[in-house]
Amino acid sequence: MTGVGSITPGFWLVFCREFAWLRRRPFLLCLTTFVPLVLMGILTLTFSAGLVTRLPIAVLDLDGTELSRQVIRTVDATPDSAIAMRVTDLAEGKHAILSGKIYGLLLLPRNLERDVFAGRRPEVVFFYNNQLMTPGSLAARGINNAVPAVEGAVKVSLRTSRGIAPEAAQQAITPIPVQMQTLFNPTQNYAHFLLASVVPAVLQIVIVLSSAYAAGLDTETTHRLRILRRLGHGLWPAMAGKILPYTLLFLGVLGVADALLFGVLELPLRGNPFLLLAAGTLFILACQFYGLVLALFFKPVASAISLATLIVSPAFGFMGIGFPRLGMNAFAYWWGATLPGTWYLTARVDQTVRGTPFDLSLHPILVLLAFVIGLALVAGVKLEFVRRETERHKRDVRAVGIGT
């Protein structure tokens, strides 16, 4: 096999040298391949169930009637919650919630059946821990679906017992019915939304950090940068040869992640696969240039990596995954806007679960393209400035030598 040293200086020499460096630097190889793949494997196992079901709750039944037992059976039959224990007082229920054994406590008051049949409105109370927003909200949803269903059945039964037709009795209870249509993720599968959103956040961190580290190895000093330029017969061919191997690696990592999402977890692909591929490629390049710019402007390389960590590590919070960006303050909104992952996430959701039309999908892709062009120009200007400073320094040294 032809060695790196026998290849003519230029793009391919730097390209082959980077792959040789990956073999000699286990940390860099681990950071670019092993770490993201392991993280995605762990996340895939975590969200493989897709749906959160049968969350344990407790019940405090102070009525002990047939109606209260019917409420308990209905709640236990919902897919969201399951009656895991019965408690004798509120203190025991509070302790169970704080200990993490249950996510909520359903309190059925005394005289529940008597008040319902008398036409009064007794209050069924549900206590839940909303610090755990997702399980707490899901458990509350189960209660909100079950209790009104039992109440409605009782009211319909009372009206029909008085000779009212079943259709009229149902209409009297809900004169204006509301029909709910869940769009884009009707199964509320967390793998289709949350896992598909976490992948760009994880990749963004890995790509920016590894790119800053890899670029810093050749740009930390002017001497190393001069060697790189000579190997590539110019700064631009050298930088292209240095960046491309990692681009291919990250495309492979993203391909493995998408193979799991689309093939194993059945994430829908309702849009254009070529747009998704274009968005993924631009996202990877934007993150690489992000790391390159940081490595060029901040020395030593440890400082660039530290700053990169500070910028991209909070990305999950600013990309609009757990909290909508439109509800954020100006600082958080614009921080998210300066991250390539935010726009890739938009394009990714558009082309998978939403099936957004072509004309509406171009905006995030064009923003990613602007990231690539803008960051590449910034890196190019900085490299040209360094080259001119180096040439000026050489001329000054020669002038001093001639003068002496």
C-alpha cells in the first residue's frame, strides 16, 4: 500500500495524513466515532419503548362506594397510569411521592357517590409531582381522561332513567363537543420526537469539540500552520484535505444513527430524503467550520476547546427541544439562532414527522448554507492574515540579516 510520504504534496497528502493521525491518536478517533455511537446507542435503548405507559400512582378512597371503585377501575384501565398502591391518609401519599415510588396521588372525597347522584359537584383531587414534568403531566392526563368519563356516564344514566333518550342525554352533557386531532406525531412516540432531536444536539457537541481539537493540532503555532500549508501546496487545499476525512466520518455516524431511527424505531420519513441529506451535510460542515474558527482565534487549543464547550454544551436547552424558542427571552433565542444544530433540527423535523413542502423547507437549509459560507470566509480571512504576518516576519528577519 502506498505510504503517506510517497504521495505528491497537495490535497490528497493532507487527506491521507489525517487518516494516519486517527490511527496514531486514539483519543481523536474515539471522540469522532466511538463516543457519539455509544451515546446514541444508550439513547436508543432509553427511548426504545417509544411511549411512557402505566405510570404508578396511589389512591386514597375516602368514599368506599361503588362509584369510587368504578373511578379507580377506570383510572387503572387508562394507558397512562396504573394504581400501584392504596394509602390510608395524605401523609402516607405525600411520603410515597417524595420517595419516588409513585408519580401522583388520587384523592376520592367522602360522599362522592351521594353528591354525584344528588346533582352536586364534588371535587376529585389529584396531587402530582410536576418537577418531573413529563411523567407528572402524563399521569395527570390519565386522570383527566378517566374521571370525566365516569362522571359523564353517571349523568347520562341519570337522565335516561328519567325517560330522556340516550342521544339527548349525551347532548345535554356536551352540547358543543370538541374534536382533537393530533398532527405529525399522533402516537406521541418519544423516539420519533425527543430521540430524533437529541441526535443533532449530541452530534453538534462532538463535531465542534473534535474539529477544534483536530484543527488546533495544525494551527496552534505558525510553524505548524506553515508545515500544513506546504503539505497541501496552499492553505485552502490543505484545509480541505484536513476537514474532509472528518466530514466523511461524521456522515457515517449520522448514517448509523438514522439507520437505527428509520429502520429499527420506525421514525417516519414524510419529506424529501435528499433535502434531509443536504441538511445533514451542511450541518456537519457548519459545525466543523465552527470548531476551526474557534481554533484559529483562540490559542492554545485547550482554550478553543473550553470555549467550544461553553457555547455548544447548553445547546439542548436553546434549540427548542424541551421549551419552544418563541417563548424564550431575546438572549436565549439568539443564542439558539447562532447554533447550526437549531436549524438542522428544524429541517430534520420538517422532513421526517411533518412532511413539510419543499418551498417551506428551504429556509433552515439556506441558513445552514449561510453558516458554512460565512464561517469558511472568516476562517479564510484569518488564515490569510496569518500567512501575510508570517511572510512579513520572514522579510523582516532577512532584512535584519542583510543589514548586519
